[in-house]
Amino acid sequence: MTGVLVAGVGMTKFKKPGQNEPYRVMGSTAIQTAVSDAGIDPKLIEQAYAGYVYGDSTSGQHALYDAFMTGIPVINVNNNCSTGSSALFLARQAIASGEAECVLAFGFEEMQPGMLTSKWNDREAPMSTNFLPQLQGWGYDTTFPAGASFGGAGHAYMQKYDAGPEIFAKVAVKTRNHAIHNPYSLFSTPLTLEEVLNSQVVFMDWMTRLMCCPPSCGGAAAILCSPEFARKHGLTGGVEIAAQAMTTDTQETFDNPMNLAGRDMTRRAAAAVYEQAGLGPEDIDVVELHDCFTPNEVVTYEALQLCGEGGATEMIENGDNTYGGRYVVNPSGGLMSKGHPLGATGLAQCYELVQQLRGCADKRQVEGANIALQHNLGLGGAAVVTLYKAQ
């Protein structure tokens, strides 16, 4: 097994549905930006992995062909909200195994307004026989399935640890403050605690619209290569993928609402990554975390071992999730403020962390960032955790 570097990254500014360019344009723009950032001839790229959720088969080829057409294998990937990191995972494996020396991972999404819905209503839905019945058995309204999943996790967290919805609102305020300095972010207007708590209620009597990420459109890409390829072609500015793990569900998923929202998958993936890298949470400087709903960010702190069991409230109150604290979580603005175009999300997280470890993140730069952690989650399910090291 050989090492893997991220040699180049690119992304588009995320936009609201209806304000975006076609997925073909967003995807190809991100690809061309990543190729330029790496400083390579696209003819050197040996494989491509394309991530998207809403689109016909071979949409990946359709986007790639606008950037270049060299006849390489293109594999289309769909793993719900962890699709972008799933493409990254496969690209890394191709290089680590020695099968290829330079690989492209890219993702895009052209979304519609409103809540996520299935486009295949003539057949059994993947979560119809396990996830939804379990949520209903716990007494949650599944009219808004994603809201029920992550709102249910937040409800269970508050019950177990005697917390209130203010912690989820404080996360939303923190994340928006970070997004102000990201030119690629969908939202850049500050929020107050009162605005978050008083916005439209979408689940039970406490989870509000401003605790939920918006549907959005965009593209992102990364060029991965071996260290030998980088030396051979004189590439600089690479960031090492020191460890990566993907996990899926076990029976423990259905033990409680927090596990149903990905806590156990995340915990197992993070433990594997720390073991692979020979590092621990105490070594992490900056984190890009899958905050599709702010309750998920809170639950995930513990799963990634950023705090002890039930320690999220103290972590938030102490400011240990932002600048000046123990970690900076979602300096990009996260899914909550930057946006969440499903197929691009994991690769946009990669983009942010590469910029942080290069020291090129401008006003949102985390001082002294050397080790970064990425968490990308898709229900149904897959959790991908990646650890990066500056070169």
C-alpha cells in the first residue's frame, strides 16, 4: 500500500435551486479548477469517480466530458449524503492499492427546493422497512423523514443529557459566523440566537428551520496522486490523506435515535481512522463535520471523540468548537451555511481542509493547522471519516 496525496482541489460557489448552472457546468468547472490547482496535464489522470444522487446514469461522464475526454474509466457513485466522500474513498483506494498513480474524484448536485424526496415512487424505498418504522415506533412524525431522523437524535440527546434546544441554536450561530468569511458559502449574513430559536418550527416543538441545512446546488473535485507521482512531476502543495475509513449500519443502528442518525457508524469510522494514523482527537486542529442539522453536529462531537459522553454542552459553552477554542469545527460554514449539494458535499469538505492545511484559507484560516478531520454521513447508510496531514 502506498501513500496518497491530495494534489489539487476545486469547487464552485454553492447556490439555491433555480439560481444554479446545469450540473454539467458545475461539475466540469470544479474539475478544471482542481486540475489547474494541481498543475497537471489532464491526460495524466487515469481514473475518475463521479458522485451525485439526483441524476441519470452516466451523468458523471456528461460532466467530465466538458472538462476533458481522454477515454479513462469513469465510475458513477451514489451513497446519499456521503456520496462525495464515497467517491474520494474509492479514488484513494485506487492509488493506495497501486492500481493507479493519479485519480480524479468529483461530485455535483442539481437540487430542487424543499425537503429531500425520492424520485422512485414505483418501488420499495431503501429505508421503508427499517428506518422509518423504527422512527414511528419511537413516536416521531416521519412526514419529514430527514427531520425526524436528526430531530429524533437531538430529542434523545436532550432527554439523556438534560440539555435544551439552545445548544443546537448556538451551533447554528457559530457556523454562520464562520461562513461570513467563505466566498463559496451560500449564506453570509450573521444570525442571532433569537433568530434561530424563533424561526419556523419544522420538527416537534423545538427544531427550527435555521437548524436545518438548505437544499443547494454546486460542484467540487479533488485530484489524488501517489507521492512518487508528485515527485516525478514536480507537484507541490499536496496534503496527505493519513487515514480513512467507511462504515455502514449494524443492528446497533436501531438501538436508539442517536445511532439511527449515524452516531455509531461515525464512532466506528473515527476509531478506525485514529488507529490507522497513530493519532488521536487531541491531535486534531480543524474539523469539517456533517452538520446537515445542528443536532447532528452536537451528537457527532462525542462520536468523533472531540468531547466526552454528554460533554457537548460544555464544549459549546466554552467555545471549544470555534476560533480560540480547542477545535475549529466547520470553518467553511458547514452544510448549514455553505450549503449541501449532496454529491459535492464531501469533496467540498476536502477542499476546505486542504486550503486550511496549506495555510491558504484567508480570513477563516485556523492558526497552526497541521492535522484535519473530515466527517461525511449518509443515512441508509454510510459514514466516511478522513484524516489529513499537512506536508
